[in-house]
Amino acid sequence: MEKLSKQPPSRAKVILHPVRARIIVELSDCPLTPLEIASRMEDIPLGTVYRHINILLEAGMIEITRERRVNGTLERQFALVESQAFLTEEDRERLTGDDILGLVTALIGVVQGGFSRYVQHATLPPQPGEISFVAKSLYLTQEEYQAFRNELTVLLQKVGRTPSPEYRRRLIGFFMVPDVLPPPAPDEENSAS
């Protein structure tokens, strides 16, 4: 008889699920109760939200920040544990191709959820600059790419704020991957010396 592994799932496996990825994004803003999370994820039943919250809690990616009695029921508020909710270098070293594609699928689900909410509630067509669709190829050395990535991280941290009524939340998703296409051939007119 095969023994079941008692080893906890990897961080990537926990994040891989599209519902858990969306919960992580919601909790990256501020602590929320399961009802508040479910209200932001209208397409997901509350029972499913609770199940995935428990998985994230067991994995140490979220924590309980408040407990209080509401009409005889214990209401819990959860917050993201920043140091645990993202992949470490060790996690990245163990990623399989299926893990990477699963993470991309989960993140696409987060972005698609944002656009779905927008389409349901926005006045269409969108105002100029209201939404963006960008796919851009960059030709960079590894050092240039790392510098670009670092600048982008600093910029995102710099403009980040605590949620409040005067700020409108904007969901931004980035996917960066080295392409495996061969580089374009040099232009013959410009390469002749």
C-alpha cells in the first residue's frame, strides 16, 4: 500500500489554484473577512471561499488578524503574510513546467476577474486611458532586464497606498518571460560595412 506524503504542498502548488490566487490579490490590499472576500469575488460561492481560505491559512500564507462575535457567530478577518505569499528562490528552483503554466493561468484568472467586474459595472465604451492592453517586446541584456525589473518594483511600491474612498483601485498585471524565438535577422542595408 502506498503511503501518503505528510509533507505540506509547495508554495507554488498552494498559489496555483485560481481562487487562491484571487484571494491573495484581494488580501494584498487590506485585511478582509470571508464575506468581504466573497463580495469581491461574486462568481465564487462563499463555501468555496472558506475552503480556500483554510488552505491558505494552513500554508501560512494568510493569518487571522481579528476575531469577533457577530450575531452569535465568530467572524474572522484575514491578512496576507507578505513574507509567505510569494515564491522564494528555493520555490523557483523547484518549479516544473506545469507549475509555471498553472501560475500563469491563476494570474490570468485574477486579471480576467478584474476585467469581468469592470465590464459588468462600467459605462461603456471606456473613457480614453481608463483601461490598457499592452504587450511589448523588449530586447535587453540580463543586467538591463534585472535593472528594469528592480525599477518597476520600486515604482509599484512607491505608488501603492492603503485603500480609502478617495483612491480608485486599479488592478495591474505583468507577465515577463524570455521568449525562445530567434532574434530578428539584421537589416542587410544597415549591416553592410
